[in-house]
Amino acid sequence: MRRHGWKLAVALVLLVTGWVLAGAAWNRSATEAEVVLTERELPLAPVFLRAESSGVALRIETTAVAPRPAPRRLAGDHRRAAAAGHRLRRVAPT
Amino acid sequence: MTRDEAQARADRVRAFQDELGALEQEGALALAADQRARVAAHHAALLAALTAEHDIDATGGQKQLSWGMRIVAFLGAVAFSAAVWFLFYRYWGYLGVPVQVAVLAAAPLVGVGATELAARRDRSGTFATITALVALAAFVLDLSMLGQIFDVTPSQHAFLVWAAFALFLAYAHGLRLLLVAGLCCLLAWLSASAGTFGGIYWISAGERPETVIAGGLVLFGLSFVPHRVRTAFPAAYRITGLLAVLVAILILADWGNASALPLSRVAAEHLYQVAGFAASAAVILLGVRRGWPGTANLGSTAFTIFLYTKLYDWWWEWMPRYLFFLVLGLVATLLLLVLRRLRAASQAVRAAAEVAP
């Protein structure tokens, strides 16, 4: 290790970088779908966020609409509240 | 002879010279003038040879200065690493992808070359520590930026690769700071892997501190692997592993919701409070028995923190402040008495071992 440590470190850098590049090449070897984006969908970040980085990155945020939750049954709650001596009444939304 | 062994020999020579002077002053020993001159000449030649070959600290003043140099080296390495990081971010948008990749891959290689050069020129390893840490930062930058450029799925295995890189450089040049950096990466990989094994997404593994306990125990186990050349390295494995375990237990003792065990929050907190006291007491005992001062100090510090945390939970709300702090002072005194007894016991064991042969 004392003599060959630096060779192992160099080999590791080359091997892992090569592995990542090979994976990227394989990933780009086929096109599944194309999306055309215009400047409307791609605003540049404000200048103060770009002061220390000259890179431009694209991040796509997807939104999925969750199913509406089923309305809660309140009858049981009413009965339990009445048994405990409370009276519940509906309050109009403000 | 390694640098650690050379330093230990120089320390023994200095202690011998001090003790010889004291014995002569007290009249217990009087060496003849020629004997004293022969020993002094031998020691002077020995220290000169050790200094020339291993760049050791021959005096107490040099040793203190070396500690200062190590701290400055660490701060310098952090600053250089930040500079490399921000330099790339500042200009990478003006470069094409092939140039970006070439720069990213070349930076750690240049760092490895600089480390090799620094280690040959400066045997103390101070400058090699700086260049090696910068090389590690460049390799971290390399993989994380390649991931961003080519949209690679994040994986915990990057930590294993960084750990291997840091450990190669640490073992090649005897750099303890690089070893600790590598062990931190290894701990992150072990914890994330333990998390994924339990069905957690690897980035969220830190939310279940039991995964860190598993990683810390593995590092502690690795400290028992014999090191013939890097004799100071097992202590770094031991301290890093035990520190990870104790910190994770401390978090779980106050945040039971994070536990992966099928227990209520309160039950998990009680379990880890007991485990914290037991573990830190066991670490103290292990350190005293094996003669590992760093381990014993870690255990004492952890035990004190566990105790003070509990005292705060129990008494801060209902005790008057003067009484609370008075109790803390009394507890500290009690702890000192217990530790003094432990110290006396370990001294007695050592004295008995010295008399036995």
C-alpha cells in the first residue's frame, strides 16, 4: 500500500469516471420521447442566484393530483358527543 | 521503522534524559563522566538520525508547534478545497461538456500527483495532508458534477468510492486526517446500506439513527484488524466508530420517534437512555482495561453528556436554578471521585504487572 497507494487512487478515479461516462453514453444511446420547451417554460434563475455559478441547469418538477379524500362520517362522533352531554350544531363556513 | 515508532523512540530518549538529570540531582545515581558523555553522544546522534530520516519532533516545543501546524494544515486544506469547488462552479458554464469532463477527471489526478510530490519533499506529512484533502475534494466534485451533468441516479455507493480513494492516500502516506475523512465516508456508506437493507431510501437513512449505530459498530470492529506499519490507525477506527454509536444513541434517547424499533416513542427513549449510560460506561471500562486513553476520555465525555441531559429533563422545570446548578456541581464532583478511583485501580494493575516479572 505504501508504494502503490497513489497508483490505486489514480486507477480508482479513471475507473469510476469511465464507468459514469459509459453509463451516460448508454443512457443517451436511445431517444424514448422528445419534449420541446420554450423560454416561457425555462426562465433563467435571478442574477443573485447565478453570481457564484455560471452553469445552467434544467429541473423538471412534476405535479400529480392526489385523489380527493372521502368525506368523514360524523354520525358516530355526534352520537358519542351526545352521550357525553354535548350538543353539536353545524356552523356555516365563513 | 515508521515515523510513529521513531517519534516514540525520541520521546523515550527525552524522558530518559529528564529522569537521569532528576536521579543525579537526588543523589540516587551518579554516572561516570565518560559514561554520561557516551550516552549523550549516542542520543544526540540517534535524534539527529531520526530527525533527518523521519522529521520527528525532538523536543517538547517542536511537538507543540507540530500540533499547531496540523491545525493550520487542516484549515488550509478546507480553504483550498472550497476554492477548487467554487472555481469550478464559477466557470463551468463557459466550458463545453468534453472540457468539463476532462477538467473534473484531471483535478483529482493532479491532486494525487501533488500529494506524492509533497510527501517526498516533506516527511512530516503536513503539506501532503493539504494536497491529499484537496484531491479528495476534487474527486467528490468530479463524481457529484458528473452526476449533475449526465443526470445520474444518486447512489450511496459514491461514498464507498470516496472512502476507498481517501484510504488509499491515507495508507500510502500515513495521513491520519485523510483516514478520518475516509472513515466518515465509509460510515455514511455503511449507514445508508444498512438503511436500504431495511427498506429505507438511502438518502433518508440518517432519519433512522440505528443505521448509524450499525455503521459505527462495523468501524469499531475494523479497529481490531492488526496494523503492522500504520500503528496509530486503529485508534482512529475505534474513536470514529464509537463516537458515531454514542452520538446516534444520544439522538435516539431524546427523539424516540426516529427509532426503527417497534416501540412507542417513550419506550424507545427510555431504552436508549439506559443503553447510553451502559454503552458509555462500557467504553470507559474498555479504555481503562486496554490502556486506550482516547477511548476512556470519549466514554467519560459521553457519560457526562448523557447524565447532564437526563438531569436537565428531570429537574430543570421544577427546581430553582441555584439548586439545579448546585446539584450539577455535586454530580461533577461525584464523577471526579469515581474516575479517580478508576485511575487508581488502573495504576495498581500496571504496578502489579511491572512487579510480576
